[in-house]
Amino acid sequence: MAMPENVTTDKDFPIPETMKAWVLGDPGELNYVDKPVPTPKRAEVLVRIDAVAICATDLEIIHHGPPAMIEGDLPFNKNYTPGHEYMGTVVALGPGVDEFAIGERVTVEIHAGCGQCKRCRQGMYTSCHNYGKNYGDVDKGHRANGFTTDGGFCEYQVNNINTLVHVDDSMSDEEATLVVTAGTSMYGLTEIGGLIAGESIVVSGPGPIGLLGAAVAKALGAQPVILTGTRDNRLEIGKQLGADHVINIRKEDPVETVRKLTGGKGVDYVLECSGAPNAVNEAAQMLNRGGKICLAAFPSDSVPVDVAYLVRNNIYLYGIRGEGKTATHRAEAYMRQKRFDARLIHTHTFAMDDLPEALRYAKDRVEDAIKVVVKNRHAAQMVEAAE
């Protein structure tokens, strides 16, 4: 493909004119079509997508629209490509880009904030100000790949350089797709505690973020790390990732058990990843006075919260959205150093043209799927050639 003269390419990484991409039509409707390969602009690179992990938010976007929508302010985004947890190889550099090299393996954050509003300048670019103004406005510099702009269920995508995280060659493509998930957990722990060595924590909900939340907390030195959930097999994975204790809430009272495990004191932190209706109230009761709760899950409905209990016990409540404050860079470092094995939550792999089946596995938890990854054929061919 003939890129503009101010875009740097390399003959060893040929770029086609068009690519295969999944495109969203009406809610729930995905079509596999040919699309032009996008061109990187200033402060952007073109990434050849090698692998994409499926997130529960992808399912929400495909069927209902992006969670960025606030009471209908943003319309259902038709005619774009979803998918946001992807990794790949840099194949072209936009004008003036020298921070990355062609051929470099990267994983990507979702959000490139506008860089102008108060929150973006604080590193909270996943909560870019001014919905309906900066958020989703590419001319303002804001991109949310797979949310408001084209994402990763395709062969090539442009990314702002601020969203790229170098991936060490010791990491497989599948493992690299999990850096953003670990980064989301890292962001939550950063917000509530920073360096949490010696502090105690409960992680509720052994989905991908919860499981890696337990892993990151342990890597940061938390003790004990207590994981709660309803599925014994997932709790067992949590143990392998570093949880000191696991609690099946269908078999024992989680609040009572946490109190017992902590000598009646309760824990310092709760990372809430379940979205369960009574999760906030239970989290509060697990804490010691002055403890902190971080909410990382989206409950499906409004939930009642015992605010008086929070006030009486001086409990702090935080909410996070995604992977802010470059937490993914720290998560990648922990994964590179093998502080935990994120591969334990990767359960299934499909080819990109089998995306509907991959989505079914993720949605219906077929064969107890946790993280389902789809790979482009060029990535699979490279693995076969190496073998």
C-alpha cells in the first residue's frame, strides 16, 4: 500500500490496500467486510493486529452500545469495528513519530484522552471530561478504540503513541492481550493504596479483572489476599495466581469468614469486581474502620448502599474506569518479570473469521471460558513458520 510520504514504512512489513474487519450494524449484528487500511497521522502508528482478547464490555457494546453513553447522549455506534484488548506489531509510523520502531511488538490501551481537560492532565484519561464535547471527538484528540472509534476486530488499526505499551518477546501474543486487563486491576490498586505491601485485601469476583487483581495485589506484597466468588474452579485459579485464601460465597458467609481470617479486624482494602447487588454493603462490612473500597465492576441496575455505615466507619469509596494513569506499563513489567502467570486465565483461542463463535463462548461461558482470544491468520502462520 502506498502510504503518504510523511508516513514511515518498511519493505519487510508490506501493508495492503484493504483489510478484513468485523463491522457493527444494528445491535447484535456483525458483518465481516473489506475496509481500507487506515493511515496513521501525527503522534499515531499503524499496528498490525496479531491477537485480540474478548472483554465482557465488547459484548455490551455489540448488543447495546458503548458504556460511555450517558442516558442516550451518544447514539448507538453503527458501522464501526469493536474490540479493544488487542496487541500486535508496529508497521508504520505517523509524521514525526520516533518513540516506537517498525517491527516492535506492542499491546494497546483503549483510551487516548484529549490531553486538554483537567482529568486527562491528571492521568485520568479514561474519564476524559466533557461528554458530548471532548469524549469521542477525534478532532479534540480523543480516541477510545473499540468504543467510539474503530477497534481491534480487524487486521490493522491506528493508535496514538500514548496508548502503546512495549511487549517483551518472552510474552506470547495471547498473554500480551491480557496486559490491559492486569492494568485495570493495577489502576484500582494504585488508586486505593499505591504500594500495598503488608496490607490485607479482599478481591470479590473471580472474573478476569478479579483474578488478575488478586495476582497483582500479591505481587505488590499484600497479605493476606482473599478472593471470593461462586465457582470453585475459578477460585482454584485464584490460588495459583497468589490468593492466600478463597471463599465460595455459596458455601460460607463471606463477611463472617473474612472477619475470622483477620482476627476480627477486617481487611484494609476491597477490590470489588463482581457487580453484585449487595457487593458494596458486603465490602464495607469486610473492612476495618478507615478502610477503602475500589469499584471496578458495572452493576446492571442501581443498587442500595448503606451510606450511614460508610460514614460511621470512615470508609472511603472509589470508582475506576478502565486502565488509567499508565497502569498497563506497570502491569506489563510485572508480567515480564513473571511475578504472576496471567496465562492461567486464557482458556480458548479462535481465528478472527470465527469471531461470532468466540463471542458465543465468552458470552455463554462455554466450557467455562474465562478469557477468549481471537488471532489473525498472519499471526498463526508466523507461529507455524517458527516451529
